[in-house]
Amino acid sequence: MTKTGETVRKFSLFALTWPIFIEITLQMLMGNADTLMLSRFSDNAVAAVGVANQLLGIVIVLYGFVAMGSGIVVSQFLGAKEPKKASEVAVVAIAVNLIFGLLMSGVLFLFGDTFLRWMGLPPELKDFAMPFIHIVGGFSFVGAVMMTIGSIVRSHGFTRDAMYVTIGMNILNVVGNYFMLFGPFDLPVLGVAGVSMSTAFARTVGLIAIAILLYKRVNGDLPFRALLHFPRYALTSILRIGVPAAGENLSYNASQVLITYFISSLGTAALTTKVYTQNIMMFVFLFSIAVGQATQIMVGHYVGAGQKNEAYKACMRSLKVALVVAVLMAGIFSLFRHQLLGLFTTDQGIIELGSKLILMTLILEPGRTFNLVVIASLRAAGDAKFPVYMGILSMWSISAGLSYLLGIHFGMGLLGMWIAFAADEWFRGLFMLWRWRSRRWEKMGFVTSSNSPSEGVEAAVS
């Protein structure tokens, strides 16, 4: 694929992080562009798309277990100087997620209305939600393959490639939304259906672009003929990391669906407030997500190369940087919370409640940072099961359970639920840090380097 014998020594946190940060910022903007432009169309449309996105979020998690697993396995094989195996892992991952994506797209298209009813979607929102599910959900297989290819490209260190593709997708999406929602040149206004078509088209173009970039970056070394004898070790390695990771993410999204059901019982205004507030809060933890993904690449390469102490130190350095930035971002967004919410709505009730929730980011986001950075490092090192066990325990007993207790039983509404979110993040985050510092992950790597001696557990760590 690429000349990766010395890649692990050339990577730096900054060089990997900034393109990922821009990429995921633009991905968030793509969703927020839909929300912001739809808010000029109808608050009910925003609430409907918000609920529909909760359902799509679960499907994306299912796609992500192959994408994430393949990225980590490719990183470890590249670190171990096994480019042929890295290539085989890549083609297996692409093929598996394409087939899986087509299957799930069909399920969403045929049964999306049933799932939305189970989620407690208010009847007045159905006409807005269904076009979104049919079009964006029906084309979700495009996202499945794009996620997989993007993860493989980033594992080779080409984080800017995915960034450039995302820039192009955002431009196409915003332009498409404008034409679909505001009808220039006497074009018909298509509302949610138009926004959905714009999103699906932009993602399809993005898939074509990232596939071309992958082919060029690996010099055409994509052995799809290997699928004829199907290298089982590739799928086994992907599933070893991907399935537990999917379990954790699926548990989180499922608990959020339950919490959304609780919020739906509070009325459309509460649901709309949640959607607006979470769209804003996403920008607070973007940097932590980027640092987590960059650190995952570094740790994967270090572990594959047998450089365990470097892997340990990389995670700890990344965590310190991410915590500082998370606190600063939470403070800035809290200062301008009213103005930010005012971009989405003029409803003073939504703005006042949302402002209180944004203030909670000062407590919530540092806890979330531990999870985003340390869990990524644990997975990259092969320790994928522990975060799942702790996640299931905390997400359901603290996040969902406490949300019901404070938000519904004691009548605190969304504010009580945000307190539950913060408690969940801190509980899990501190346990993740303990797990990383225990260094049990050092015995869990599945790629053995024949080129770099493994460092001992007892070696000094600064």
C-alpha cells in the first residue's frame, strides 16, 4: 500500500488532528446546515428530522463497527510493516460494509415508519420525518462505504484527503438545500424531501471522490481478488475490535432513543429545544473527537510496531490537550449561548431553556473528553471489551435511569436529563482513565511486529 515502515515515527498529534478536526466540523456543519435552513421552513420539520436522525444514528453505529475496526487493524498491520495484510483487511472491510449497507438501507426504506412510531414520534411530525427516512435512510449504504474508505485512508496518515472530500460535500449540500428550500428561478420548494435529496446526492459524490483518492494513495494496491478465497483473519480481526465498539456505541444510541422518548412526552417544544441545543453542543466536543481519532491512529501504529510505552504516552499527552481545549470551548459557547440559539429560533422559551442546558457543558464536556480520547486509545490497543461493559452499565443505569428519575419523576425536565448526561460521562470517563493507566491493554494487541522489539511494561513512563 504505502511505505509505512517509518510512519509511526513521523506522525504527530497536530499533523493528524487538524485535518480530522476540520473534517468532522464540516460533517457537523452539514447536519447543522440542514437544521438551520429547515428552521426557516418549519420548527416542526426540525423536530421531525431530529428524531429521524436518532434512528439513522443507530444505523450509522452499525456501519461504524466495520469502519472503525478496519481502521484500527490496518493501523496495526502498517505499524508492524505488513502492508499486504493491511490491503487485504481494507478490501474485506469495503465489501462487507457495502453488502451490510444495502441490507440496512432496504430495512429503513420499508420499515422506517414503524421504527419512528416506536420512538414516540408525535403524529404531527410524521409527514416531515418520512421523506427524510425514505431518501437519506434508503441511501445510507453510500455512507457505510464512505465511512469505511475514509477510515482506511486516515489510517495511512492521509487525514487531509478525507477533509477535502468533506469540504466538497458541504458545498454541494448547502447549495442543494438552497435550491430545494427557497426555490430560486421559480423552482419548486420541496421542503424536507428536497433537503434529503440534496444530502443523498452530496454523499454519493463524496463516496466517488474518496474512493478515487484511496486508489491513488495505495497505488492501486487493492487486492479485491483476495475476496475469492476470503481471508478470514481479516474479518476476524475487524470483528474483534469492531463488534465491541459497535456494542458500546449502539448502547449509547439506544439509550438516547429511550431518552428521546422521555423528552417526546414533554412536548414538541422540549424536543425542539433538545435538537437545537445538541446541534450547538456538538461543536464544543469536536476537538476532543478529532484528538481521539488522531490518537487512535498513533496508538494503533505504535502497538503494531511493539512500541507500547510510546502508545501509553501518546494517549496521556492527547488527553491533557483535549481537556484544556474542551473547557475553553465550553466557556466560549456558554458566554454566547443566547446568540447561538437565536440563530435557530426566535421562541424565547426555547432560547431560555436551551441556554441553561448549554451552561451545563462546563461540567459535562470535560467528562466526555475522557471517554472520547481514552476509549479510542483502548480500542486501538486491542482492549475493546472493557468500554462496552462499563458503557452498558453507565448509559442505562445513570444516563437513561437518572434521566427518567430527575427529568420525569421529579419534574426537572431537560435540565434534569442534562445532569444525568454529565454524571454518566464522568463515571465512565474516570473508569476509562483507570483502565488505561493499569496498562492491561499491553497484552491485548493482535498484531505482532517482527521488526520492532516490544517494550516492557515496567519501562519508565514520563
